[in-house]
Amino acid sequence: MRDTNAGPGLLSSGGNQHPFTLESHWKSDQPPRVGMVVDVSLDEAGSLAAVMPVADAQLAKEQADLALQAAKAKGGALAAGLSARFGMPTLVAMGVLLVGWFFLNTIAVQVSSQYSVGMSLWKLLGVLNSPAGLMSGLSGGGASSGIYGFLCIVALLGPLLPQVWADKRAHLGGLLPLAFMLLVVLMFYVGINDGVKQAQGAAGIFGGAQAAQMAESVSSMMLREAMRAISFGAGAWLSLFASLYLAGRGLMKFLAAKA
């Protein structure tokens, strides 16, 4: 509160003011200044015994700890509010779905005997939107997900629909994640079949029925080999379990509201 440039200094501790001097109380080579944070020691009678400035590093650490405690308290209050509004099981399932779709590998492609590449569902949506992005996805990059990315976000938020739409049908929003995953599987299946049919059609045009039959045999063999090279990753299974839970919960709530 007051330095020692013109007589005894003055500090405040615990709501009390204490005068101090450099000779009797100050325990540092650093001179006191107004606004400095200090450690105070009192004797048995409650009188000032020693004053020592708090190091900047320690002060920064204490301020960081206080900020962290405040953030934890606010985070806990926010989590409690969200849990009370949406339900903790729903939030956990949506969190699992978020991790499974965006961060974990949905499939793993065995490129060679010693090299495999994993792709998340989000990267697969880029391939689905632009098949030319397959090589970019296998190399670790990613193409634009386009309309499929928009549908992915809508499906992810589907279980929260009852919070903004006061209608019993809103509970069916819980089925959107599972429906979206089935749609992605269907689109890839259709795309692969179209590719095989195009190859067979081209062979038939240029080589006749025998060439078309041979192309069909080769295409089937290539398709089987491609399927052997693909395996499902942790993201696929976690997403499936989470989406099944959300679908079941939403369907039960819809039926209960309807009844």
C-alpha cells in the first residue's frame, strides 16, 4: 500500500494494515513497491515479524492455479446443466459418436503386407463425394465431404432435436445417426457395383459376350480381393454401438410419447 521511500511502508494482510521497515521486517534485496504481492509472517502476538516478496514465477503459478480452479468450477456447472437438460447417457453416446466419426479409423485398408492406411468416416465422406479423392485419403489427406458432410452434422445433432421441437416425432431424431451410417454403406455398395457394371459394359462393347463374361469374372475377383484388404476399425464399432443406443432410446421415447 505504501513503500519505504518516505518512512515506514504499509501493507494489508487479512483485512489488517501493518507498518514495516526495511531494517526490521523486509527480507529481500529487492526494494518494496506499491502493489507488490508479499508473504507475511506474524509472531505469537500477531505483530508483523517478516515480509518477503513473492517471486513472479510463483505468483504466475498461483494465478494459473486459481484460473484453472475457476475454469473447472464453470466447466462442472456447464456439464451439470447439459446433463440435466439432455441426459448424461445421450451426451456420452454423442461424444462417442463424435470421436468414432471424426478421430478414429472407420476402416483400415491393407495396401501391402507391411503397410495399411486407416480412414475415418469423415474422410470416407470425402471419397464418397469425390471418388478421385481416394488416393488423397489413402495418403493421409482428405477431399471435401460436400453434401455428405452436411448430412453428417445433421445426423450427429439429430438426438438433440427434442430440445428445439416440441413434438413427439422429434424423438425419432435419435435414429438419424444410424440411418446416416446405413446410407453411407449403401452408397459405397452402389458405387462399387456401378464400377463393376461399367467395366463389364465396356468389355462387352469392345470384345463381345465372351469378353464381357471374362470381365465379369475378373471384376468379381478384384472385388473379393479389395474386400479382403478392408477391415473395420475401432471407429466403426464404437459408432455403431453409440448409434444403436441413440436409435433405441429415441424410438422408445417416441413410442412412449405416442402411447
